[in-house]
Amino acid sequence: MDTQHLRILLVETKALLDLYESTQTNTLRVEAQDNAAQLARALERPRDAIIKLSFSPIILMAVQTAHDMNVFPVLAQATTPVPLAKLAAAKPADPLLVGK
């Protein structure tokens, strides 16, 4: 666990929260929420993630579906964000369904 990275995320999140508090801009709220989620994930240990997954059957089903559709090999080889059409092409699937 890189504590320097954690401290940076914490400072960035606090700055976004301060900006949101003064402006009440929804975009800043969403950015602060995203940073807070990144901070929480960075603090999470593998065991914590497994326990969380085991109590979240919907997430587990989504992971299983992505596995069955061969999405993970496509993501593993990607160096940039992958469009839905490319993910859907791994197995013939509608991109709208892959995006949900």
C-alpha cells in the first residue's frame, strides 16, 4: 500500500469537497465522490475485496458475465479505454447490453 498515493488522494478529495461546499456544483460533488471511492479502493486489501464481492451477488454475476463474454482478455491488452463495441465484439453481443 503506497501511503504517499493515499495522502495525495486524500488531499485532492478534501480540495474537491471544499470547492463543492462553496459552489454546490454537481460536477465537483461527483469528482469528490469518485476520489473518495478511489481512496477507499486503495485502502482495501484483497481479502476485503473478496468478502465484499461474496456479499454482493449482483457484482459477482456481472463479473461472471464479463468472464463468459471474454471481456477481461480484451481489457488486459488495452492501453486506452475500450469502446463498448469492441468489448461486445469479443462475443456477439449488443453494445447496449454490454454497457449496462
